[in-house]
Amino acid sequence: MTDQAVDTGEVRLSAHPAARDRFLGRARELKELRADIERAGLDTLSGRKAPRARVLLIAGRPGSGRTSLAEELVRQVADRYPDGVLRARLSEPDGTPVPVERVARDLLGALGLPAPAGAAEDDLTAALRGALASRRMLLLLDDAAGADQVDALLPDAPDCLAVAVSGGPLTGIADVRPCTLGGLDTKSAVELLTRYAGAVRVTVDPRAAESLAEACQGHPAALVLAGGWLAARPQAAVSDLAKRMHTDGADGADAGPTARVLRLVYEQLPGPGARILRLLSLAPAGLVDPHTASSLAGCSVDSVRGVLDDFVALGLLRAVDSPLPQYVVPGWLHPLLRVLADSQERPAELQLARARMLERTVRLLHSCRVITETDSPQAREKLSAMPREVRFPTPRAAADWLRIRRPALLASARLAVADGELDTLARRLLSQLVRAIAAHVGTQAAAPDLYGVHGLVLDVAERRGLPREKAAALLNLGDLDAQTGRTRDALVRYRAALEAGREANDPYATGRAMESVGGAYQELGDYDRAADWFGRALAERLARGERPEAARLHGRIATTHTYAGRYGEALRNWRAALAGYRRSGDVAASARALSEIARVQEYAGRPEESLRTCQEAVDWARRAEDVRLHAALELRLADTLDRIGDPTAARLHRAAAERMLVEEPSEEGTGQEKDADACEIRSPSDED
């Protein structure tokens, strides 16, 4: 059975190793939830087959142990669902709902299924429901903000089960089975305290432990913090903490026990540690690593590692099972830390902390990309000049960091753009993020992530009035739309890019936009308009004296005429392309142009001319010393000989091509992308 996770939700409140060994309490709730799985739904009672998955709802305040209960339920019943478990978190740490489109895309990725870049929410959720229709799976939808989120993700498969975790009811979803959580029972609450504070102090004063559990109202988050506070102070008595909790509760200063215990924990932290803790509210997606914490607080990476481990022992952070040090700020803690940060830090200090974090991320991404260019002396020089803490030892280490930190990096990009006051840093971050992803993952494999990043670039460019970057973003988005079959959407993007390029007086953007418009029309079958736009792009290239690019555009025009059946115009343009390639000395391109001329001659019913041209193309390919091209043209020549009735000569050429292909080493698996320019960001800040 597979166990697939999406994003990072709060799985257990306790980070202490022993706290994960055995689930505490909630026996009644677990029994009721398991019984609800077997209970007949409204559709079954009415004689109809259930059209969708059964939904169980676990409702409770953040920190009530609702996610822990959901995980325990999943553990107990997972063997009934042989196709595995899917997990998704539906809210950001600050409570912002995660777009359904993003969740559906990640769930499809967890299933190993394609999720086209830029696909609409309805298309992605339909694909997800279709993928789950024939499976028996369990979905854990954590921290749901509303019924709409859950409803959009429910599979049309009665054999699946959805366990939703939320702060309240999911009104609007039929036949939901709710389970509302209160505090832990006294026995379980005391045992949770014992796991953190140790057995001795609880054993010698069990009444004080029960009193402390009562003061914490059995709330797991408060109990974890109380246990961590006691563990950090071996000389403190349980009764002392219980008295302080009851006294603070009587004062009515705070709304709940968790806030009261957090205040006690926070007051005992040294000044630097307290500042690091409250600034963790700025961590993207609630994900923290030593670089994030050190940059937020403005201290060294080495000095912050021990502080983060101390926070784990205190129950303030949860360590993530990861090859790299990484921690999660629990969802219940985030709003409390945000209140502390807003009250203790000036707005300018918070903005400076954000800027330091973004600057560190930019440098890490730059280093992550540069490590892949070790064959370049300039890249090696740049790498050696970087500070030690942002250097990666190997390309593999950089790739692992990029993969593990992907959710935080994408969240950093979204937050930087939403901030609106750090646009210069945001532009640099987006540029380096695209380049690092393209270097390690490839633009095709990372297209869904890149689509979102280019959308953010467009947002910044429009907000700041940057037509050059707007044109680049629109071109990149148009390319991704075109690659996923949304040609009309791509055409709209390309036309907008043309206008932005003209506004910026950027010849590169305008020329590329014209050519892309032509390509979109060609894909749509409007060959007249395609040829017209290619002709406009050709005129621009000729005016700037760009002969190789002009030759390539002659070839695109010729291809369009070939599709339209205008073979005379196609031959004229291919010959113009051939002349351009020969003038520039491009032997391989000349061979390809001759091959296309032969193809058009064959279409036009001139087989003898096609044969002579194809033979000439083979000679040029041999001169180019391009074995794969030579083999391809030998096969083309063999096909031509077959068609004119010379099978013996055709076999000889086909055998020669096969020998070449056997002797030529395969280029597959190199990981190098041929379309490195497809997702570029042209920015004046590229030097970073």
C-alpha cells in the first residue's frame, strides 16, 4: 500500500520521539468514527447507490489534536484501502485557504498523473475524480477552510473514504459524519504531560498533574507546551506551574490555556531566542530551516541550529522527517506568534526581516544554479566567491535542497509578490527560482510550477509598469499554454506580449511575439495569417541584419505554405533559407533545408528532382559530421528510392542508417533540456 503526502500539514502536535510512539486517548471518538464508516448513508437507506465517497468530519480548534486523531484513524483503517492514502493541507498557516487548483494538482502529482501547466480548476478536479473513480483510496484533507474546498476534491467513488479536518461544520456536503473534539480525558492528559516532563515529578504529585491538566482544559497543545516548560526546568514542581496557570486563568487575561502556557514559555526564553521564535511567524508556509531562521533574526546559521532544536524540545516546533534540517510551525502556534511579532517588533523591523529572508533565498537559489555549471570557469569563480553557508558541495546536494524546499520556495515567491513593497527582491527571487528549477528539473518537467511563477512575474510587471518584463512573462505563459493545447489562450498572450514589447521598444520581444503569433495561427490551421505574421517577423530580422534568424524564418514560412499546399511558395522560401544557411556557414542546417526541399518536391509530384535533392542533403549531412542527422537523411533517401521503384538501393541506404544509429551513443538520460530559453525571465537584475 502506498502512502502519499501532499504539502506539509501538522501531523502530530508533539515533536518528542516518544509522543509519536502511541496515540493517546480519544477511544470514544475513534470508536464512533470507525462505526460511521460502516453505517449506511442516506442514499443507501433510500435504496440508491452512494454516488460519492463517504466523508467523515473531525472538527475542533487548532491544537485540539484534531489532526492527530485523523492520522490515528487513517492508521487504523488504511488496510481497507489497498490503493493507498492521499494527504493534503487545505489552509496556509495564517488561515488563508489553499486554492483548490493547487491542491488538485499536487494530488494528481502524488498519484503520478500529469497535471498540465495552467489547467483550469474544473479540469484538474475532474481529472482527479476520474483518477480516483477506479481506486479504493483514503483521502485525508487537513485544515479545511470550508465545504467548497472539500466538495471539489471528493471522488465519485463510494469505495473511497474522505477524512476532513476542520474548525467547524462543513455545511453543504450531504451526509457528513461529524466528530467534534473537546479536551483529552484526565488520564490521557496526565500521560501526555508525563511524556514531556518525565515520570518522577508526576508520580510524586499526581494531584498537581491532574490540576495542571485541568488548567490546560485537556487541550493537547497547551499540555505539550506545559510539559516542555517543565522538562526545561528540572527543579520546578508541577504544582508551581499548576498554580500559575490557575492564577492566570482567574485573571481572565487570555482567551485560552494555550495562550497562557505560551506566555510562560515565551517569558522564560532568552532575548535572542524569544526574537527568533516570534519572527518564525514570517516563515513561508510555516516551514523553517536554519537558513530561514538565521536570516529572519539576522544571526549566523550555526548559532540558530541549537535554538531550533530547543524549540522542538519545548513543543514549539515539529521536526520534519527529512534529509535536511527542517521544521514546521504548528498551525495553532502561528497566529499567536504573529500577535507577538506585531506587538514586539516595529513594522520596519518586520519588513527588514522579510527582506533578509528573501535575500538569503535569492543567494541560495543562485548557488543552487551555479553548481550545475562547474564546466564554466566563470561559474567556478562565482561559486568560490560565495559565502560558505550558501554554497552547495555537489550538484546532487543542490538538487536535493531544491526538491525538499520546493513548497517553501514557491510560498516565498507568492508572499514576496503579495507583499507589494519588496518588488525588487521579488523580481530577483522569481528570476533565480526559474533558473534553478530549469537547471535541475528541466522546463518541461517543472512546467506547472513555472506557470505559477511566470504569473507572479506578470503581476509584478503590471504593478510596477515594467513592459519589458511583462512581455517576457506573457511570452513564457503563452509558450506553456501552447504546449498544453490551449492555443487560443496562447494567441491572446502572444498578442499582449507584442504590445508590451513595442511599448518597451524591445526588438527581441516584438520579434519573438510576432513569430509566436504566427506559430499559433499555424497550429490553428489559419495558414494565411501564419505566413503573414512570419513574414512580419522576417522583415524585422532582415532590418536588423540577423541573417541566420532570417533563414530560419524563411523555413517557417515555407512549412506554412507546405501545409497549405502551396508548393511553389514553399520551395521558394526553402531555397531562400538554404542560401542564408550557406552564407552563414551552417552545414547541418543546410542539410536539413535540402531535406525539406526534397520533401516538398515529392509532394509536388517531382520524384526525380526529390531524389537528387535528397542525395545532395545526405552529402551535406556527411560534411556536417552529424551522425544522427546523416542517419535520418539516409532513411529519407531510402524511402524516396522505395517510392521510385529501386528497393535494392533503398535497402543499402537503410542498412547504412541502422549501422550509424547503433554506433552512435544515445543522448537520452543526459537530463539536458533543449528548450532552455522557453521559460526565461529577461530582467535587468540578472547579474545576481
